[in-house]
Amino acid sequence: MDHFLYRNGALHAEDVPLSEIAAAVGTPFYVYSTATLLRHYALFDEALAGVDHLVCYAMKAASNQAILKTLAQAGAGMDVVSLGEYLRARAAGVPGEKIVFSGVGKTADEMRRALAGGIRQFNVESEPEMEALNAVARDLGTVAPVTIRVNPDVDARTHAKIATGKSENKFGIPIARARQVYAHAARLPGLEVVGIDVHIGSQLTELEPFAQAYAKLAGLTETLRADGHDIRRLDLGGGLGIPYARSNAAPPLPTDYGRLIRDTLGHLGCEIEIEPGRLIAGNAGLMMTRVIYLKQGEGRDFLILDAAMNDLIRPAMYDAHHDIVPVIEPEPGAEAAPYDIVGPVCETGDTFARQRPMPPLRQGDLIAFRGAGAYGAVMASEYNTRPLIPEVMVKGDQFAVIRRRPTFDEIINRDTIPEWL
Ligand SMILES: *Cc1c(COP(=O)(O)O)cnc(C)c1O
């Protein structure tokens, strides 16, 4: 459920008409709903009620500080994957003890700054990384809390680019080698092993792959405890999918996911961490754009928008579907016609949808891409020297620009011309 609904024939973000925001900030832009973000966070928090747990929002999904602060004030921790994200979370007021640091290629500098600044744990993904973190911690005269990410070799049954839990993926250590690697970690004085980490992929639309992974994790917890390791924390990663198309079957809900976690891992008495990103932010954001032209092609019609693949890369990169709706609610029974919906960038890949049935539209009409809150603004680029589009946050009847559109001068003046030219 989200808070983007038609009222009196016009699409609103909570209590604000989207046309009002478009008039104030210009198109294209992203807009987020505070109530939707908080509702999604609460669903996860409630799903684990009664279990010692922390919901660490995977901020790579949408990392504007206004989003981080909204969630942190509700009690969320953060999952970060770079020093930049760590610093951004700290700048938004998230305390170090609520930040977990994931990622397959942390550098010694990233480790040093996070360890010195305060961190809940590092999710370590390889033995060389263990050695590097040990050296950094020893150098700082401290001990780094770690979990080790194991790769459970399960098929997440999602898009190949976002599946991470198969043995051929670059992530984690093979579960078959876990005992050896944990024994190695236990010998490193700069590390304190606190638990185990898994994350098998993103946009999972069924619980079965989680069930397989968590069953393996339960077995591993018992084995490692028998080996003498104090396994007291389990980080279960993120990955629960969202319904991108209203017409499709809905993926499992956080409540079902919470029940699965209790059923498979509850008996172990561990503290549970989860790292949802997409489900918290995805349906809490829209990308807003206008129709520049309606163009007749050979046997097909094109809807040319002022947003492009550089603003929202998901359709080009993951063949992703977004529901695309007009801000003015179509008349009941309005006849739909198929369009190829494209942006102005000079690549055929700059196509948001092919032969998508759309109600009657005119040049200048405002259009919303649903489900654009996660992996939208954060993956945008300035390809074609198109400025990064603004982000806006709505709360009730208020809205605020939370990242403004850069000026062309700002973009152009970031280049420096060598003296010899
Ligand atoms: C990307 C990622 C997540 C979040 O995944 P979602 O599908 O957005 O929930 C969580 N943990 C790790 C380690 C990740 O890389």
C-alpha cells in the first residue's frame, strides 16, 4: 500500500496534489511519501516483534538524508556499502552503533574511518578482507565486531543481475568453507566474531529461497557454536520484493517473512538483523515527468518524455516494469492505445516501456512512474549533460525539496581544463 492516490480526479502524494509540486519545482523530479516510508518500516519492525532485532535500512536503495532521518527517527539502523554511505548516514544523525557495513570490496581507508567513527559491525566477505580489517583494528588499538557473510548457494529466482546467493556469485564465502574461515577469524586478535550474515539477492517474489537459506544458516549456527564460536547475531540481508505491476500477483508480505524468520531461526535465541531496502523505499517514491511530444512512427506511436534512462535506469538495466499513470485520472471507460514510452537520450535503450496501453494523453501532460523510490534517484547519472533531477519529500499537506536541481553552470564548472589547452 502507498499514499499516492487519485482524489477528485487528480493524483496526490498524501495530501498534496502532484501538479502543485510540478508547478513549483519543474519536471522531472522524484517525490517520496513520508507516511509510506514509515508504514513500510513499521511492517518489518512489527513482523519481528518479540524477537530481539534491528531493522537496518539498506540505504543504497534511496539515500537522501531526509529519508534516512525519517527512518532513523522511527528507530531504524542502516546498512551501508561504502564510506560515502557511512558518512551520509552519520550526517543524517544515525549513531555508529546502528550502522552495519556490507560490501565485497571495502578498502582499508573505509574500514579505518568507520571503525574510528563507530560501527555496529562489519559484514566481512572474504579472508583477505578479514586480514585487512584485523590489521586496521590492531593499528587503531581496537577490536572490530564482525559477522562473516556466507554464500548459502541457493537460487533466489530473481533477475540475474541482482541474484547474489549462488556459489558462482562474487559474494560471501562458500558455506562449505565456513568452519575453516571462522576458525581463521577466531585467531585474529583485531576481530571479534559476533555472528553470521547472508543476503541472497533482491526483488525476491517468493519465500522459498529465504527458507532454504535460513535453514542452512540455522544448521551453520549450531555447527559453529559447537566449534566454540559465540554466534549471537544473525544478519539476514534484504531482498523482499515489491509489486511493480498492480496487475501481477503480490509478493509475500513482511508479516509472512517475519513468521518464516521465527520458524527457521527463532529457536537459536540470536539477535536478528534484517536489511530491507527496496520494500521500504520502492513504493514510497514516484518519478514525475511530462510528455514532450507524441510522435507517430511506422506502425507504432511514441510518447516522448522529459525523463530519460539517466534519471531512472531500471527499465534499461534490469528490464524492469514500472506502472506509468497520468496525473489527471482517466475518464472511466477511456480507450487505451499502445505507446512506446521513451526519453530524449540518444540510445534506443532509453525506452521505459514498449507497446504500453495508455489512456488519451496530450503534449505537456504530467505522468507518474510508480515504484520508483528504490534504485531510482541513487542510480541516476548526468549522461547527455542532463542535470540530476530534484528529490521532493511530502508529509501530510507539506512538501519540501530535499535535493535541488543543479544548475548547468555547476555541472559544467566541475570540469577543469588542463593548462596546456
Ligand atoms: C542491496 C542489499 C540489500 C537490500 O536489498 P533490497 O532488495 O533492496 O531489500 C541488503 N543487504 C545487502 C548486503 C545488499 O547488498
